[in-house]
Amino acid sequence: MEKQVIEYAGIPVGITIPDGDRLKFIAVKYPVIELDGGTYRNLGELQSAIHQHLQKSEDDQGMFRVAANGSSAGAARRVFNAARQNPSRAAPGSSPRGS
């Protein structure tokens, strides 16, 4: 397992770090702060938890709901993106997401 940046609706919301045979979620955005420190079996389980959390949350999560479920959202639209951090390829001080 590697560190990964987790995006929801194109917005980085946290990272995952290996925690034994599970993934630990570290939140970097307030709308998902309640999930901070949670451990998940895999990315799918984490993505489901984030999606469910944002769907039942109020006001300050509005931008995520619109981006994920807006009028242009189709069944095949990808809401999540997980970017693997590869320290050997990243320049010092550069973003793990690249350009």
C-alpha cells in the first residue's frame, strides 16, 4: 500500500496512509473532518463512507454535493480520484498530484 491523495468531485479532501492491512484516512478539508482517523479495508469502502457522509451533511458541504450530483452528472461520471504518491519521481517540494 502507498500513500494516496483522495479527491471528491475534483477537490482534494484527504490522504490515506497504510495502517497494517487497512487504510487510515487523514482529512484535509473540514466537510470530511468527522471521518479523520478512520480506517478502511480498501479505497472503495473509504469512498463510500465519504460519499454517504457528504450526502447526509448540511450547508457547508453544498459545493461537494453540487459537483458530485449536479445536472451534468451522469452514471459513468467519476466523482473520486486517488493519486498515488511516488516519492522517487517527485521533485523536492513538489506536489504529489503533479500537473
